[in-house]
Amino acid sequence: MSLKTASRVLNGEPNVATATRERVQDAAASLGFRRNAVAADLARGGLSRLVGFITGDLANEFYSALASGIERELREHGLQLLTASSDEDPEREASLTGELIERRVGALIVTPAGADHSALRGEIAAGLPVVVVDRPAAGMDADTVVIDNRGGTRAAVAHLLAHGHRRIAFVGDEPHLWTYQERSDEFLAALREAGVADAERWVRSGAHDAAAARDLVLELLAAPEPPTAILAANNRATVGTLQALRDTPGGDQVAVVGFDDFELADLLGITVVAYDAVEMGRRAAELAVARSADPDRTVEQVVLPTRVVPRGSGERPPR
Amino acid sequence: MSLKTASRVLNGEPNVATATRERVQDAAASLGFRRNAVAADLARGGLSRLVGFITGDLANEFYSALASGIERELREHGLQLLTASSDEDPEREASLTGELIERRVGALIVTPAGADHSALRGEIAAGLPVVVVDRPAAGMDADTVVIDNRGGTRAAVAHLLAHGHRRIAFVGDEPHLWTYQERSDEFLAALREAGVADAERWVRSGAHDAAAARDLVLELLAAPEPPTAILAANNRATVGTLQALRDTPGGDQVAVVGFDDFELADLLGITVVAYDAVEMGRRAAELAVARSADPDRTVEQVVLPTRVVPRGSGERPPR
């Protein structure tokens, strides 16, 4: 039997004898092959209908907003999103990249977990559209969507300074994360410029979940010289901070600004550094689609603005 | 060239002439085939490392908790989760089912969006492990994990009745959803048994997002005879209800019980019908793994318990 006959069978073309058809299908199945419509489309120059998104944490509201923005934009183009979580683990990120590519996703959107992006670099070189979002992938020439972390941090510090605070604590995520570094660096720089020399004393990291943040803040508030204000450097840190303040006498007098807006921040009166996470996802998807259409277009680095939204918690004066 | 030779090439076996190897590889590529390691594993009797989860709404905290429970359990077995959203659209659910199966997921976990599950039924018949979660798939003999919706609703109504309420409103999701039907039916039955004959007057549906819920509650509260208590029948309805109460004079006197716990309910003092959504996901994943290992095992229907968690909002007396 010729490969041509096999092709006709597997592409579902008519006029093949039933016995031949069955022989080809059995052989293909025993080889572990299965007709892959998407791969067939690609071979014909088409685009896979699926786009992969490797997120850092499925349970975090920020990533949910990002994913829904990505999905909304993809749908406009008749594409479908598949999401998988690296759980911030670089090894899982690399293995997921492989799994998704093996399954012929047409493009990949990634929040890079680690510093080693060799898996992604290889795929970009091989022609796969890859967009990184929330954090840049160091040393990689990829389309990128991030927010203005430094501008948002500076605005938050300025807001607290303007309300009279000098003893301001910073409660942040894992220190190896790019966003942590950007935000903590700018926090220290802004305070140094304002003449607060020892701001490092109140910088804490490790608040990757609310419980960890809560413990860090309880400890800060129990110190001989507690902070009068807290910059909670992500939405997890903000929730933990609020829990710690509720459980500390006088905690309701401590000023709080949270990085990342969240749905109930409005009801709770929490001042935040806000940005449009859905738009962030939408832009990432837009770049993935544009890169698919034109592999040679100039690499884009999109930086979305942030703004302080005052709602009460960030406007309390120092005790 | 025989299919046997093609098999040897595509499985990467040695001792094939280079020219033959290239001919087979080119032919395979032009046919739209690509060596699929997972499909090959399956053909050899192994299990794909990927499990698909078709969720209803990526941005809803309930689905995030479900997904993280699924993922946690899968990881124990060396498996990886791929999530896609049907956006509660039965057509998208069917097309996603096809896309995921074509990509050789080893099992599928689905929150069924519609009433037609022919796509899923076919796959179960073909041997794919399928678990449905949150809602049963009518007429389908599949492993299922749901919560005790009726028990939770009855407990919430009993709680509000015990605190003196008779004019209790029900603010629910889309009426075609099974969870809506279970909860609203039981709501009406419980009130009827308590001698409240006209409870239908205060039943509202369509609160699939917080904004819609807010509008429904504002309308209820503006009526000549407003409810003194509200059962918000899911987490979206609860957020919208809280927004409406904040924006209504005297709204802080209306009792509220929310179905679904949420992270900040504790800080906000909201009484809820709680259950373990992470555990729900974990059980679904466990069933998928068990079904993969033993396709002939008895179909399981797991019902997880619910409980009322009093936090203040559900204990206010009628005005």
C-alpha cells in the first residue's frame, strides 16, 4: 500500500476499499498515531485553534483576570485557550511547554517562573509565537506585556508620605520574582529620596499566600517600633495584612495600600495600586495573534499604566 | 515501503537507511501527522500525563478552588492539568471536548454546561475516563462529584427563619443551571413547609455576575414590601448583594446568607453556606485516576456536605 493511499484514508477521502481503510486505521492506531486536525491544518499553513497559557497560580484572582482577558481576545479570533499552572516552578514550566507544544498549540503565553528560558527560546527559534506576560523573560527577545511596577510603587509610597507616614513597611512575595525585585527596589529608592534612611528594616518577603503575609504583619506590628503604614505588595499580601490588622488591637489605625486591585477592595475601603489585569491578558493575546500572522514583525514590549485608587485605608494619618 | 518500516522510523528505532527515514518523516509531516508521544504511550497501554478540565468560568473563585484541588491530586500521581473554559456554553463544551481528546488527554473532568452530553457519552463508551463535577450530566452514567445543594439551602433557610425572618428573597444564577434548580426548589419547599405561602414573589434569577445581582437586589429593596433577608445563591450573587446593600439606606440591617464561602467573607462578617471546593476538585481527580486504572469499576456518585457558617450578616433580626 502506498503512503498516498494511507493519506487518503487518514484524511477521510472517499473511494477507498473498506478493507484497505481498516488496515490503515489499525496500523495508525497501533503506531500511536491519531489523525490530528490541527497538525494537518499547520501542515497546510493554517494556525492551530488552541493557544496555551502557562500561569503561575490557578487560585490567584490576578491570574484568573489575566486568563479571562486572554480568552476574551482569543475568542474574537476564533481561538481557544488552554491553561496550565507552573505553580511558579521553572521545571514544571519547561515540562508544560513541551507538553503543550507536542499537542500543537498555535501559540504560547507564559508568566515565566524562573530565570532559565532555554525551552522557550528554542521554541521561538523554531517559529512558535511566544508572549511573556507579567514578568519579562530575561535574555529572551519575546513579545512582552508587563505593568509599570516601579511607577505604581513610587505612587503608593508618595501617597503614604503625603499622609504623614515615615515608618512604612513593605510586605512582598518571593524575593526571586521579578515583580518583587522591581517593587522592593523602587520602594527603597523612593523612601531614600524622601530622607528615610533605614527603610530596609521594614521590608519583608515570603508573602506568597495570605497566611504567610498575616504572620509577617503580626510580627511587624508586635515589634517595639511598629510601622504606621503598610504597602502590601500583591493581592495575597493585602488579604493577609487585613487579617493581621483585624487581629491586632489598634490595627484599624494602620494605613494600608495594596498592590493589585481586587473585587471586594471597594466594599472593604482598601486603597490600592490598580491596573487593568484583563486588558493585560487581552494585549498578550493580541500580540500572540499578531506574531502568528507575521513572524517577522518587530518584537513589542508593552507596559501598562498603574494608578493609586484611594478608598480610605491609605489615607489614615500616622498614630 | 511497508507500514512496518514507517513504524520503525516514526518510533525512532535504529537501523533504518537515512533516505528511507527522511522519506517517511516528510510524508508524515505532509499528512499533518506528528509523532505523539502520549498517543504512543496509550497505544502501548500507558496513560497520558495530561488530564483536561472543562470549567464554566475562568474568573470565578469557585472554579479556581476546584481547579487547584484537581491539580493538587493529579500532581500526587505525576499528572498535569489542562484547563479550558466552556463559558457555560454547551456548544463550546462539545468543541472543547473534541479538541482535548484529539490532543490525547488521559481523562476529562467537566462541569457540564448544557443538557446534551452526547459528545461525552461517546467518549465514555470509547473508554475515556470522564468525571463530571458540580452538576450531574443528565442521563449519563459517569462518576460524579457534587455538593449537597438541597441540604445547604434548607439549612440556610432554617437559619434565617430561626432569626425571625419570613420575607426572604432568593437571588440566583441562570435558571437553566442544575444548581439553580436544586437550590431554588429547596428554598421554596422549605418556606412552604414553614407556612410562607407566597415565597415565589421574592425569587430572582439571572445573577450570573455581581453587577446583575446588584441590580436585582436594588430592585427588591425598592419594592413596597422589601425582603428582610436575602439568600444569595452563589458567590457572584453575594458580592452583588453586598454592593446593593451598601448603596441602599438601611441596607446594613438586611440579613444575608451567601451560598459559597469566599476568601474575604470572614473579614466582611458574611454568613455563608460553606463546603470544601478544593476537596471537591480533589475527589474528582481521584475518581478520574481510579477510572483510568480500572475502567470497569462501579460508577461513583460523591455528594459532599455543606454547613452554615455564622459570621454576623445572617444573624440580624428583621427590621
